[in-house]
Amino acid sequence: MTTLTGTSTRTITGYIVTLLEYPRWLIEREVDFTDCHLSGDFDAEDTQCRDCHFGEACDWLNTNRSEPTLNSPLPDLLHALQTSVQYVRSDARSAPQHDRHCDCDTCAWLHEATNFLRTQRHKT
Ligand SMILES: [Zn+2]
């Protein structure tokens, strides 16, 4: 039986911090600010931002500007993980090769992150 105090918090936190490395790398690699009128400074009120192809990824990067650490609050980490799962999943769905049997890094990550979030849902 694990509790959300002491050692297991550090373990869960460390696990999420590690899990978040992949989507951050993926999103940073994908987003291109070359033609951005705001140089990547996402503005939800801006029409260009709303229509932008990179909007969702850019929004995530701006929300999670600093890299997560072991001192980040757990709800923040879980939220960052949930939103990155949504992003990576919708991104993967737009490519036909990522079907149920795909075992690329992205699909493996999605599988692991989704399973982890499912276990967390029962505890909160
Ligand atoms: Zn895949």
C-alpha cells in the first residue's frame, strides 16, 4: 500500500519528471517559431495564435516553460503530463502508421503515460 507522503511522493514525482522529458523533446523539436509574429510567446487571445498550426504545442511550452523538477508540485506535474498526452495523442492520430500495433517511441510513451495517469485517477 503506497501513500502520497514521504518516499513514494518522491518516487512518483521523479517518475513524472522523467516521463515529461519525452513530450518536451518532441514538442520542442516540432514547433518552429521562424515565422511566428510573437516569437513563440503564445497568446490565447490572439487570432493568429488560435489558427496557428503550432498553437497547441506552443501553448504547452508556454504553460510549462520551466523544466519540471523533483520540487514541482504533484498536481502541476500531473497536469503537464495530461496535457502533453493529449497533444502527443492527437499528433500521433494524424499519422496513419501509429495504429494499435505500432511500437515506436511515441506510441510506447503514450501507452506508458496513459497507464500511469489511469492509476493516478483512482487516488485523487
Ligand atoms: Zn507509433
